[in-house]
Amino acid sequence: MKITIKSVSNFIKNNLKIFGIAAIALVLFCAVGYFVKHFGTSRRSFQFAQVGSEKIEREVRYISNKNGMSALEGYISELLLGPQIHRARPLFTLGTSLEFCIEKDEKLFVGLSEEAIFQESDSVEVYEGIELLKKNIMENFNKYKEIEIFINGISIETKN
């Protein structure tokens, strides 16, 4: 049997309902797959300093809202792990962890471990890391008017 444009056209016309149902089923399958994959997560953006320049690299990650942490604590902990892209620098020395996160009215108190003080060659300068931490939190959780950062229990003042 020779395949021609006319024979393909006739085949499509004769089976239009089947093609329509298949297309709808494919769209529904993709939508369900997307929701199943991202169920129980929240989409968050992350900003890190670019290696060798003043530019900011942006990442998007889906953060799980599990492990007994609030969405904010989970986000900050994920941010402290550093970037997933190679051309970006971590905010603080690797190993820095979240010690506490306290909300009072519209003010947020964030405590970091003492590793945040130490400067490694691949991380940004400590005060720049603090500013980027605040910027990331404000962008993703905009209900806070003020953020105070503590390192090893000591409040750290920044320029801004």
C-alpha cells in the first residue's frame, strides 16, 4: 500500500475522535504527573553571587514542607547548603547551619552557627552573605519588615 497525503488526510478525518481523546488524555496525564511530582512542595527562588563578578545568579528549587520544619526554616536551611550551579558562590562557609528562627510580629530573628564567621575562598564575604540572606528571605517571605541575623548568638549589624 502506497502512503500518500490524501490517504493520511482521510485516515485522520475518519479517526478524529480518537485523536482528540488521545490528545486530551495526554494533557491530563502530564498535568497529573506534574502535580504528583510537586505535591507537598513549594517553589522558591534563590540568589547567589556569581564567581568572579558582581552579578547575581538565580536558581529555582522545589522545597519539601516536611521534616518538622516550617516553610521558612526549610528555605533557610536549603539556602545555607549553597548553590546547585557551579558558577555561583555559597553565602557562607559550607557547614553553616540554622540554629534558630524566631518570628515576632513583622520581625524575624535568624541564628546561624559559628561556621558563618569563617571565610573560605569559595564563599562570599560574611557581610555580603548576610545581605544576600536577608534579600532572599524578603523576596520569598515578604511579610517581614525587619530581619536580624545572629552568628553564634551575637547580633551582626550590616551596612543596610
